[in-house]
Amino acid sequence: MTTADEILIRPARPADMPEVAGIWHAGWPDGHLGHVPDELVAIRTADSFRPRAADRTADTRVAEVDGEIAGFTMVVDDEVEQVYVAAAHRGSGVADELLADAERRIREGGHRHAWLAVVAGNARARRFYERRGWVDDGPIVYAAEGPDGAIDVQAQRYVKDLT
């Protein structure tokens, strides 16, 4: 198991994105299966994550442990869009370090508040965010990216005051 002082958070590089896609694909079912429309599940294949990850290099930061990508975040403006940790690194402090870094990035971007959407049924993620001081701001419909347009997903909006 890793400890926080062994975790390097850094900007993602194009060469990292295949590994980011693999972590994203492997972790996505944990929080989404049974909680999102079947239409979305059908299109979230391994092949779908590779180009999505590659397109997001600029707003991705990775956690590196012993030269291995252990997790990542994607941040756009005041939103933490993605937080994923590889299964082997869960419970090691990687998620805490990634989320703290995402919060710093948002604050340094001039935002006083941050937000993120969590699939309503993803209890594990919701507990994690609440432990980190995020507050459930109520239900929202989140527009997930699909090949033919948005797919509506029932989610909870979490917010955090960064001041």
C-alpha cells in the first residue's frame, strides 16, 4: 500500500492517456452499473474510453506511484469532472491527494466554489466526497456524452466552498 508522501501529482502527458483510459474503463462500472441508463452502459466500452481520454490530456492530472499511474482527475473551470483511482491503489491516499489537487487547481483558476456530479446510487463515492467536506446540493440531471448527443443521468450535485 502506498502512502501520501510517495504520491506524485503531475500534469498528464499524451503517453499517459492509454493507462488513464484503462483506469477509467475499469473503474467506471463500480459507480455506474445499475445506476445509469442501459443506453449509456452499452456505449462505455474499452474502445470508447481511449479517444475520450486522449482528448482530455490538457485538463487531466495523474497520480504517479513508483512510476505507475495510480489515478487521475479531470477538471474544467469550476467542475471536477472525473476522479478515478486504480483498484490496486484504493484506500492508499491517492484519491485524497488527487481531490486536494483538483480543489487547488479550481481555486487557482479564480473560482471560490467547486462542484461535481456523482451518480445518485454511487454511495462509496458520495461518502468519500462528504468526508472531504463536499456538501450534497441536491439532485441534477447530468448530460453524459454519447455518440448521438447527450444521455441524461440522474446524479447528485456536490459543492465545496474553496475560500
